Amino acid sequence: MADFKDLLIEIGTEELPPKALAKLSAAFLRGIVEQLKLLGLPHNSVRPYATPRRLAVFIEALQTGQPDKEIERKGPAVKAAFDADGNPTRAAEGFARSCGVGVDQLETQDTPKGAWLIHRQIELGRSTIDLIPEIVEKSLATLPIPKRMRWGSRSEEFVRPVHWVVLLFGDEVVPGQVMGHAAGRTTRGHRFHYPEPMEIDTPANYSELLKSRGYVIADIAERKAKIEQQTRETAEAEGLQAAIDSNLLDEVTALNEWPIPVIGSFDARFLEVPSECLVQAMQDHQKYFPVVDKTGALQPRFITISNIDSKDIEQVRSGNERVIRPRFSDAAFFWGQDLKKPLDHHIESLKSILFQKKLGTLHDKSGRIASLAESIADQIGLDKALAFRAAWLCKCDLMSEMVGEFASLQGTMGRYYAVRSGEDNQVAQAMEEVYMPRHAGDRLPETDCGRTIAIADRLDTLMGIFSIGQKPTGAKDPYGLRRAALGVLRILIETPMDLDLEQLLSTAAESLAEQVDTEESLDQVFEYMMERLKAYYADQSIPADSVDAVLARRPTRPADFNLRVRAVTEFRKLPEAESLAAANKRIRNILKKTDETFPEQVANDLLQEVAEKALATKVDELQPKVIPLFEEGRYTEGLQILASLRQPVDDFFDQVMVMAEDENLRRNRLALLSRLEGLFLSAADLSRLQ
């Protein structure tokens, strides 16, 4: 009967990269679990631990050894193993020798294909304790570490220098080395509160020992929840609210082992600077949580998480207040300097910034965006002058002092400067919306002007980069073309804007014609963008074949494409769907295989069978109802009506010979099937449905 023991693995290091800690911890756990599975070692629950100075994994009830297993090797056929006199041949002797036994110790196995020599032996399972160091080393080697480092005179490489290793199986230290360190049971507590070594008696006591004696909350999820709760409570005690960014919370969690909240303040005069600038300085540079009132207005307070439970908290508070002051002073200076010039003052400066060597400067790009924006504005009824103005200004804030310091504020600062420069409100709003959506799931532009230049900017980039032969390959996408493509599609589909993507790309290509050859790129970019829809709909749990059914018809308006996909998705829920999809596939195969020409119209006088007459009548009845619906984009209603064709179609294929010997009958029936297929193809190619 197998025995089971708990296993603790801890790798003690210098401070790990905070932004990578959660990913490293998850990957380490995954690697350990995969290795155990590969080696056939069952266990109960697993739990990862991660702090700035350690990666650890706890495995509950791990089997103490691999099970023995029988290994069977198949040798030569009996006919080839023995000669006519029954003596073993070279084949038999060679096989026996490779198994380490004599020929007389081999067995014979009868199979439907004849008798074969086989050899069976029991392979004894290895002890788990002997396998653990190897498991850990292999898991560490596969961690997602872009650049590994070496330290001292050691040859080992890791993300940070390793100082200690704990391998504890039950109450027994695992013999062996990991990362050049002999495994032990000694861990370390907080660097300042409890730097002394601590002996771990059993794996199950690990987390509680660190917390109760070592001033370390080892569980990253527990630590994160505690920081969030402390931060909120600290703000609420002042009658305020903490603004907690999820990414910052993750980073602060990875920076602290024993989190202590400290609230500080800053000079209220800095609130004259746009709040986004102050928040950026607090979050990016100092890892502070901003504090707001009930209306969401930024207050002259902040909350920092200290990794020390100081006896003099005022010293910690004043130190953090002192550090943030010059950051805010810089922001105030940049703001003041930028306000000395109107936003359009920077248009000429854009000539000094290269967008791409073959595609010109940001000034060139702004001109192309303006040209495409005018075309889009004309199609959607937007004031062309507004679109043109917004396009020319949308890159100007890149030349500001503030965006030079805080690059992520591009667009946001453009809006502020546009308002201060007296630009139209729609133009000012578009300065920020041109960058939306910034990432997957981000909000979309809310104004027509913002949507227009957001689309124009991205399409210019897509057409330009494809035309110079730098389209994305594999994981490399330096210009963010996947994100740009999906951003355009989301705007066109979700707002929605019923624009022809192929036409938009053609206009973008015309603007680039003087700089690059765009002829081959036009179709490439269109196909590339439409392919992105597969991932877009996969995220919404829409089957890939539903998307393929619409892609096969090559609609060029993404908003219309979306209506078709939704209609196919609804159609698939109907009881008639499977039968009609199969029928469409059958029709497609028949029409594809024939090289006969047949008329466009069905001749009623050539209809002989009851089933073909019924089908032709039904098609005649439905066509004038369905086609107008499809033309209006009401694909769901149209396909639901076509679902009533199921029985006539089934009867037709059951009772009618399509490829009749009579040429006229055959061609007429092919014409009927072609007309039937055409009805469905007006929405989607249902033959693509699985």
C-alpha cells in the first residue's frame, strides 16, 4: 500500500522582479505539477507561495514512490526467430541479448497477425525523495525568464541570485542540491524584522511559521487581499476612498512581505495640474494609491504600503511626502510650460519626428490621416472640417513636455491642451479617443469625430507597414498591427459604423501611393483584418465554423459581417439547422463536381416529380420574402424563414434523381439547386457548418 507525505519546496532569492512575481509563481507551480504527472506520482491539493524573496510550492499527500510497472518488448515473429530445426536464429538471439536474457526466457504471444517473441520485465518505481531535486531543477529551468543572471563565481543561472533552498518531504530533508545549494529545512523571515534562520519541522507548518514568527505573509493571494482591505480602510477612516488600480495592486503585493499602510499628504496647489498627471506620478514612480472623494475628485492625499512595521510611522510618512514633492513639482512645471503654446503650434514640429523611414514623419502621417478622415466623415455625415482639424492635431501632444515625461498620457493631454487652446469640444474629445481602444476590452470612442480619426490612424499604419513588407510574423508585431486591426473592427462592429472596410483601405492606400507601392498590400491587409475576426468571435464563444460560413461570402462591411454571424449563430439553434446545413453541403458538392452549364431560371414545364415541383414552388414563395430582409441586414429573420425549406429539401433528395439521364431534366434540376443555394448564400455559406 502506497505511503503519502507532504512536500515543501522553497527557493530563497534576492528580491524578485515585482511585475513578474505572479507569473513566475504560477509557472513554477505548473512545472512541478507537470513533472509529477509525467513521473506518475499522484498527490492531493497544491498551493503556491511567493514573496519578494522566495518562490515556494506546497504539495499535499504526495506518493512516496513510483508504482512498479510491467514493460513488454516485442521481438521478431516466431517464423523468423527459429529455423526449420527449431534452432534460434540470429534475430531471436539478438533480441534476447538486447533484453539481457537467454532465448529460452522469452515468451510467445499469439496475435491475429501471427505469433511473436516478447519479453516482459518489471521496472521498479523510483523513490519520490530521489526524484525531487531533478523535478525542481527542471521546473526552474522552464520558468519564463527572458534574461537569466549568474552571480559570484557560480555557473548556475536564475532570474536573481539564490541564497537558500528548502526541500522537505514529510519531516525529512531531501538529500541533493538545487541551484548549487544543498537542500535543507531552514528558511528566512523578513529581511529586517526577523533575519534569523528558522527551522521548518513539517511542510504543513510553513505558512503559519513565516507569518507568526517571520513577519512574512507567504500566500500572495492572502497578501493581496490584505493590502486591498488595509488601503480601503485607511482611506475610509479619513472619509475618503482609495483609487486602487489592479495592476498597481499586483505590483505592490509583489514588493511587500509584511504590508503596513501609511497615509500621506501633499500640497493642494498641485491639484491645479490635471489629475491624470498626478495619478501617473504616484502610481508609476512611487507605487502610491491615489485618494479621491465620493465624487471621484482627486484629493491631496495618498496611501503607500510600507514593508516595515516602523516604530516611528511619522518618519515613514514624512519621507514619502518628501519624495513625491519633486515629482509633482516637475509635473506642474511641464504643465505650465506646455500651456504657453497652443496645441496647433506643434504641427510644424511633427516634421522632426520620424514615424518610419519609408513612410515619412509624423507630419506626413497626420496629413494622410486627415485625408482619410475627411472621406470617412463624408460617409457618416460628420463635419469634414472637424474631422480634418482633429486629424491634424491628434499627434501634436506627443511634442509636449508632459507626454515626454509620461508617455502613457498621450491623448489625455491632447484633450486638455485642445480645450485650453479653444478647439471645438468634438475635436478636443477626439484627441483622447484616437487611441481608443488601447487594449483588448478597453472602451471605444464615444464621438463620431473620435471614431473617425481612430479608424483613420490605424488603417494608415496597417496599410503603410504592410506595404513596406513588415507585416507581423509569429510573435513579432513591433507596430502593434494585431491590436490596430482589432481596434478598427471593434469600432466598426460595436458602435456600429456601417462602412466598407475594403473601400476605406483603398482610400488609405491612395494617400500612401506617393511613398510606397500599395497595390499588393490592399488585399493582404483586408484578409489579415478579417482573419482577426476569428479570435474576436472565439472570445464570445461563437464557433469558428460559424465565422467561416460568413467569411466564405467575403462581406466587406464588418458591421454587416457581425449581423450575419449573429444570424448563423441563432440559425444553428433551430431543429432544422443540421439537416439544411447537410443539404447545403450536398448541393455544393453536386454543383462543384458538374462541368455542365445550366440556365439561371428554372423551367416549370420541365418539373416532373412531385418533390421537385414542391421545392420549386416553395423557393418561388420564399425568395421575394427573404431577399429584401437580407438586403436590410435582417439575416436572422431571413434564415428563420428559410428553415421552412427543410422538409421540401429532404423530400427532393429522397425522391428525385438530380443527375438524370435526360439532359434537359438534369440541367433544370441543377438550376433549381443553384437557385436554392443562392438563397442561403445571400446570408452565409451554410455548407461550412460542421
